[in-house]
Amino acid sequence: MDGAVPGEVPGSVLFACTHNAIRSPMAEGILKYLAGHKIYVDSCGVRPLGMDPFAVAVMDEIGIDLSRHAPKGFDDLEDDFFDLVISLSPEAQHSAVELTRTMDVAIEFWHMPDPSLVEASREVRLDAYRSLRDDLMRRIRRRFAAVRPPGS
């Protein structure tokens, strides 16, 4: 299970991807939704770009608002110490290893596809984003099994 320890709940989690415009903000939003204030959650990218509107749209479908997410890079983090860093792209994995070289921090690599690479109709592209969203939801629920969503 990718080095994951189900039930183990870290105090702080950083999700990292290439641009902090799709994968890592989606993962951040999902874990914040599931964990509330039980875990400090942040995200960043290697080369931040503007927030992807398809990511905002598919997250809105499940009641998670990413419209105010401001993409940031590793250098923009307010705090660079996390209990767990989860990289969602190979490039982010390399940066996470560099960031944590001298720290006692767990790193996990979840290779997640970049839905922005899908070139097709709007609906097919949205389906690629939905697939990523649903994969992230399943993986986060499994990895953070001890965390229950609000109201449960």
C-alpha cells in the first residue's frame, strides 16, 4: 500500500505535485474535508501555475471549494516541516526528497496521472479530472482511515 500505514494519523501533511494547480490542491481539499482541523494540510508545486478551472469544477461537484486556492511552490511554504509529504508526480518526488534530506519526515510517492494532458472534448476531459478526484478520494480514505469526515 505504498508504504502507507492505515490508521496512522500524522499531525501535518504536505501534498506536492508539479504545478500545484490540479493534483495537490485536490488532495489537500479532500483531506481537509475529511479531517477538518485534526490534521494540518497544505500543498505546493515545483513550478506553480494558476489554478486549473476543471479541477475547481469537479471538486465543486462534491462540495469542496478550490476557487480560492492560490498555487504556491516549495519556497512559498510558511512552514517547511511536515510529518508526512505525499508526492503526486515524479518531479515533486525529487523536490520532496531534497526538501526533507536533513529532516525526520515520512515521504510517500503516489504517482497520479495529470488529467490536463488529456486532449479531447470538454466532457471527456472533465471525466479525466473526475477519475483523478475519485482515485485521490479512495487513496486518502484508505491512507487516513482513522480520520472520519465531519458529521460521522
